[in-house]
Amino acid sequence: MSSPVPVPPAAAWCDALQHAAAQYRWLLGQLPDAKRYPRTWEHGKRVLVRPADWTSGFFPGALWLLAGLTRDATWRTSAATYTGGLEGMKANRRTHDIGFMLYCSFGQGYRLTRDPHYRAVLLAGAESLVTRFNPVVGCIKSWDTRAEWPFPVIIDNMMNLELLLWATQESGDPRFREIAIRHADVTLANHFRPDGSSYHVVDYEPATGIARRRQTHQGAADESAWARGQAWGLYGYTFMYRETRRPAYLAQARKIAAFLLGHPRLPEDKVPYWDFDAPQLERAPRDASAAAIICSALFELSLLVADEDRRQYVQFASVQLASLCSPAYRAEVGSNGGFILMHSTGSLPRGSEIDVPLNYADYYFLEALQRAAIAVDRRS
Ligand code: GLY
């Protein structure tokens, strides 16, 4: 019999859903049309992006999450409108971000509606994504844009594999899952350091599959632990284990979790600085998006392990969720450009999106709320 997991401080987030719904209703009322998607609020302006932006799926995804969490069907109309605007991305072969764009929007929509058209869009998107797979490397190529990296693979790319696992489950075509497993295995072999932290970019030689360089694009240094990169890795290996039950993936998820949970530079509120190795740490901006992704992943991982680990993951994620629900991170309704959370960091080395709201912080925060309810329900 498993030992009981302590009840997390649920009272700290019990009004979070109501608040998030009020904030997104206000945001919807501020948007000029449904052709562009709110990404952030920077320098006093709301940044709206086109469907081809890597973050376009998060806003419709958040609307679907609100529809599910509130059980209020009125959210479905705007969720469907913003989701529909992304359909063209199913044919986009120029980016690895198809999983983010489509699985967070059409995927969340399909989960709630079972609309066969959504299913068809997702399967077409999976077909586009696998065109970027190189069997010699064993990975899906992330970017086509940097001449010095002939075949870059970023840790973030793990997130796109969930669409592929889903595609095999839905279609019965094993190709998608095989590619997801190969990508996860090669990433496991090449992206991680002995302490469980990960590099951001591994660049491969396309003709031989040799890992040429390990570098960063958004972190403080090639050898640093960029906070959101660690979060993507944890989330990625958690669902890879959930869907395949391969012990190596669970071991990796636990290793990443151990790195994060015990990190000496993690602040008490468990919302990481933008990079665990950022210079002048005390003055470094936080990254609430990394906290939200870790929080959602840990609630999920808690369902896949037993006893002590479960207790530890639920406890940690609950502290994170309570922090994100506190006035330190949660904006007043009608402020923060209409986004739920404050204090995320997009790309500090490029001077872009520093200490701002980000649509993906909101998305994973809402998902964490949803998963918290399930994880806490199964706490004993
Ligand atoms: N996938 C891009 C980022 O995490 O900023």
C-alpha cells in the first residue's frame, strides 16, 4: 500500500481559475481580430503574432484549457476561432515547432470536441513534422536558419514528440512513434550532462550523425543550465515514459527532476532564475514560464512513480503553483496586457522579452491547474 502524500496548499490556488478566466475574458475583449495571436506585453505594448510564430498555438490552447476547466461552453467559440486560424500550419515543413503550434491548439480542441476535422489537421501536421527527420542523425532538425549549425537540435524539440506519439495512437501508423523514440534516444545520449542538466543546442553532422558541437542559443553560456531548457526536457521525458513505458525515459525524467528540485540556486518560491548559472544571480530575472512547465510536468510525473517520489513531486509542484498564484506572479485583472502571469524571460541574451508575460507561461500554468486536480485526487 502506498503512503499518503501530504495535501498541498490547495487554498492558495483555489481562486486561480476564476481569476484566469476573468483575465482572459478581458484580453479577448482587447484583441483587434482573430488573425493575430497575443504572445506577450513588452514595453507597454501587446505583441501579436502570425500563425507561423512558434507560440501561436498557446493562446487557443489556453482557451481550450479554460473551456475544460470551467466547463463553460462559451469559451469554445473563441477557442475554435483562434484554432481554425492555424490550420495552414499543418503544411509547414520549415519548422520543428509544429507540435507546439498544432498539438496545443487542435490537440486540446480534439481532446474536448472529438471533431474529426481537428484529427485530420493534426495527422497532416505530424506528416509535415516527420519530413524534418534525418535517419542518419536520428533526430528531427530544429532550425534551418543558422549557417554555422548544419543540423541543430534543441532540447525544446522534445516537446514536439507528443504530437507524433498521438499520431501513431490515432492512425495506427507506427512511423510517427518510431521517429519520436529515435529522437528521444539520440537526445538522451547527446544532450545531457552527468548531473542531469541539458545543453540547449546540439549540432550534428548530417551525413554521419556525429554530434559536432554543444552550445546555447538562449542560455547564459554553452555550459550553463538555461531554466526553460531544463523544463522542456523534464516535460518531454515525462510524456515519453507515460506513452511508451520505457524505463530509460522515466530514469531521465527523474534525473532532471532531481537536478531541479535540489538545485542550490533555486529560490525559495521555486520559480527559477532565467538560467541556473546566470551571472549576478540575485539580480537576474526569473522565468515564470519555466516554473509553470516544470510544475505541470511534475504533477504528471507524480502519477507515474510511487510513494516517496510522488510525495516529493506533488509537494514541490504545489509550492510552485502557490507561488505562481500569489500576487508576486499573478497579475491583477485588466493589467499585464491581459496575460495571467508576470515575470517570464524569453531570450535574455538577445535582449528580448525580459521580465514579461508570455503566452506559454499562461498555457502551462492552466495545464498545471488541471493536472494538480488529478494528482491531488490520487494522492493516496
Ligand atoms: N522554444 C523556444 C523557447 O523556449 O524559448
